[in-house]
Amino acid sequence: MGVDTKMPQRQRVSFKKDEMFASHFLKEAASSSKFASKIEPKRRYDILYGNLNRLPKKVRFFVEENAKVCQPDAIHICDGSDKEKELLYYMLQRDGAIKPLRKYENCWLATTDPADVARVESRTFISTEEKHDTVPRIKDGVKGTLANWMSPEDMETALDSRFPGCMRGRTMYVIPFSMGPVGSPLSKIGIEITDSAYVVASMKIMTRMGQNVLDTLKDGDFIKCLHSVGQPVTGTAPTGSKYAWPCNPKDVLVAHLPERNEICSYGSGYGGNSLLGKKCFALRIGSILARREGWLAEHMLIMGVENPQGEKKYFAAAFPSACGKTNLAMMEPSLPGYKVTCVGDDIAWMRFDKNGQLRAINPEAGFFGVAPGTSMKTNPNAMRTIQKNTVFTNVGATSDGGVYWEGMDEEMPDNVSTTSWLGVEDWRKETGKPAAHPNSRFCTPADQCPIIDDQWESPEGVPIEGIIFGGRRPEGVPLVYESFDWNHGVFLGAALKSEATAAAEHKGKVVMHDPFAMRPFFGYNFGHYLDHWLSFQDNDKLKLPKVFHVNWFRKGPSGFLWPGFGENSRVLDWIFRRVNGEDCAMKSAVGLVPTPDSIDLSGLKDKVDMEELFRLPKDFWKMEVEELNKYFEEQVGEDLPAKIRQELKKLEQRVESDL
């Protein structure tokens, strides 16, 4: 078969630095049997929706070059309209990919291949010319856990073995989307190409999508996002999954090419593996952009807290996935007079303004929340949000046209039966298998949240006055404490640990390091990431927010010591007062902890053992220091900033002298 030398498999010549590589690549392609066996002459495709000629030049080039490689049967340029949304849901329902949920308004249920249910960290890579730009220098024989690196040469080979012809028999959708309010100086634009209508429907919820994005972009630069489920339809049985859910589990690859501002994802149709605006763009590529441009892209919720006097403050908080972030972001405070509003439940982009004030936007337009554990008891505002216009994935289905997952037992009528996410009809809890996958999700518009903040789409962002870190720590770690200063606050983020979650490939109940709740999402060398955070201390014109650490999950012999949920407003009240400068803290070995009786416990139904909640066992903290030292030595090595080493040494000295 002849080779079209104008059409390399993965041609990327939109950046000047790639021109020499592209020229060499073309010559190699013309003489290589590997390329000859995988590239076919240009195939024609239909434009089903939209006008290719009206796309900005750079966008059109991106689309046409990938159409040559992926070879779809048709192209659909998304405009984000309601008409388009109805068309997508019609097609997905027709193909058996989703089912309507008659109990709710415009809600749908999707079920994936059981092999495609979570993030695939082991197959997620950052590709840079210099390995050290992506991962710290660590000792030989130590397995790094802070990002996976792949050389550009190996990455090209991996991509070229997957994408050619991957969309045959399918439609290529072109999704113009904005992360953040369209036109905001804090926002960024992406173009995602995908062959999954499910992805388009979900991106419609999770991002600002459509023609207005293209109008704002004009001929500017954008983040290039290429996604395929990896299951072409060629007239015979499609490759990959045997389920109605198209995917190719054995060949999954999620690739980030920061030097080209590009993301390529293959084989998975679920979650952050396919909704490329989420973790891939907003955090991995986003953190790289943030370092280049002097801001922060973080795995943090953004919430407004108003006290009984009507004073309002905004906080950002970092928790690992499935550790209560959404519950906190949508809290119903139990403390009288307090109000909480939600700006975002997962990701914060933060930048200091000209007055030195840190301001944050939520780059997303929807919530992609973990379903199990969400209920009217734990998160009533989330439950109210998802009553319409929501796509549920991998949850149980009830006989009355609703959904079910673990934690909803009190809300289920007795005469209703459940079909599990695996299709087991008349499911019973006694089987020991869950009705919903532990990482099942609801994808729902943020503006439906009954406590959405009135400034949640403010172009300039909301002012952040406090940053909160937290994780699931069953022992040793107190309910709340404040850092001594900014450098110590960065150390608290670096030292963050939590029980693993179902969002990833790990088994639960194992306490793992998750620095800044960003471990799976760092786009570059973690040591350099710490340097970036520490650098803000050097600018005396910046109003650095106070930094806190919380732990709702400490346990005693009878279970959790703190009631959590709405009662966490009592901790927020203390944090609020500390930001206002109230003298209600005292020094401890780990940080500034509340003075006796400074946390308002009035009205609590059950007695709380505050002494145990704040007890600092010396043996535990000596072990914590030793383990942190080992972790930093093994995982960050020589890239660990000296200031973080100093903070660890200070903690060690305080543990020895104060406990």
C-alpha cells in the first residue's frame, strides 16, 4: 500500500519547535513498512453538523489532521445548543448506551464495561524531552509514585500503534469548550475531539461548550484534546469491549504532552480518562500552565462561608477524591446563623490580583460527584441538585424509574426493587456485592445546586482567605490545626496522607501519601511544584491566605470521634475567627490548635471527647516524622526544597520536646 507523505500518523506541526521533527518524521514515514501498514489513503467523511470552513484556522487544522489519522465516517462540530443535546440523548438511547430515568426530569443512566470504571493511573503519562521536568530524581530501584514519564519517542510509538483508523465507522465530534467562565482572564479554552457521544453529553454538563467559545477563541491558542474509545466499527465485530459500552481496556493510554499543550486519550470512555477538560486539562496541563504563568491549578473545592453577623469569606480546600469534598462544598451548617455557598466542589484555579489578593474560579460548569455515600443525611444539597438534567453512571436502577446506591437505604420505599449496575435484577444487600460501583458517579450542572454562590461565575474570581488541607486519618491527627506560617502551610500540603479511594486503582483502607491531594494529578516534577508554592512567600506584596489542616475521620473504640457533615461548620467557625485574627489558638507540636472551649459545641446532641480528638500521641508522631522523612527521601530525593526539609526537622524537634 502506498503512503501519503503529506499525512503522517501523528503530525503535529502547529508549533515551530516541532517543524524539524515533523520533517524527519515524514521522511521516515515514507520508507517505513510500519507506517505503510497502518496509513491508508485519505478517506472521505461527511460533515453531519456544523461548518468546517467556519472554524478558526488553527482549530480546522487540528480537526482535519486528526480526521486523516483517525478516519471517522463523519464529523459533528458541536454548538452546545439544546437541540444538539436532545439529538445526543436520542442517539445514545437508540444505541442502548443510556436509559431514561422516568422518576426524574431529563435524567439518564449509563453502565460501563466493568473493565472501565476508574482512573487508570498506571497508564497515565506525561511526556517531556527531559524526564526530570516530569518526575523527581530518585534512587535506582525505587518505584516513583509522583507522575509517570514516557519519552517522546516511546510516546509517539504508543500513540501511532493506537490512533490510526481508530474512528472508522464512528462519528468524530469536535467540542469547543472553556474551562472557567467564557472570556474570563482566568479561563482557558480547549478543543476536544472524541468519538463518544457520551463524552459530548458529559462535557456539555461539565464545561462551557459551544459556538461562543469559538467566537472568543478566534485564532488564539488552545489546549488540544484527542480522545477515542478505541473501538472502530469495520463491518465485522468491533475490537475491544464485548459490552454495549465501547472501550478497549487492554490498550488504554492517557497521554499528556505539555510542550505541545496536547492531551491524547485512548481506550477508556469513562470519567477523567475521557472528559479531558477535567483532571487532564484542569490539573495536569493546568498545573504546568499555572507554573509558567505564576498562578495555581489545584484539586480544591471553593466555598463561601457567612457568619451570623453577615460577614462572608471564601475558602479553598484540598481533599483526596471521595474524602468528603463535595459534602463540605455543599454543607448545610448545623451551627445557627451560618450559611455556606458553593463555588466549586473539585478544582480551583487561583491567581493573585494586582492588589495581592488571591482569587479563585471554578474552571468546571458541573459536578462529577461520587454517588455512594451521598444521601439526604450526608449531602442534601447534592441530592436536590441531581433531580434533573443529570447523567448517572454505574449506579443501581430502581423499579420506579429512579437510582440507588449504597447510603440511600433510608430513602428507598419498601415496594421498590433494584437492579445492580452489573445488571443483577432484584438485587439484595445480602449478596455482599454493591448495587452501585464504589466509583459510580453523577454528572450534573452546577447552576442547579440550591446553594450555588451568586459569584460562582465571576470573571475575576472570588477572594480566598484560607486554604484547608484534609484527609482520612483514623488515628493521631487532630480535628483541626493552623500552620505557623506560609512555609509550614506548604509543608502541611506536602505531608498530606489519606486512606485510598475507589476513584483510582487502589484498594480502600490503606493510608497513602497524597500531597496536596494532587498525587495522581501533578503535571510536572513535584519538587518544582513545591518550589512554586514556596515562591509566593518571597513577594511581600501578596496577601497570603492562612493555611489549615482538618481531619473529620479520627476514630476511637466506638467509631468516629467527630460527628462530621453539618457539624463541621463548628470547625469552619473557628477557622473563620482565626482568619479574622481572633486569639483562640495555642501552639502545639504540629501547629496552632484551638484553645480549650474555643470550638463552639453548643447544641451538639452527642458528647464529643475533645481531649481525645486533639491528643497528640508521641509514638504516633515520631513514626509520622520517620515515615515522612523516608517518603520525601525516596519519592522526591534531591528535588525536595530545603525549606521543606527544614520544616520536617522543626516538626521532629517539636515532637521530641513538646510531646
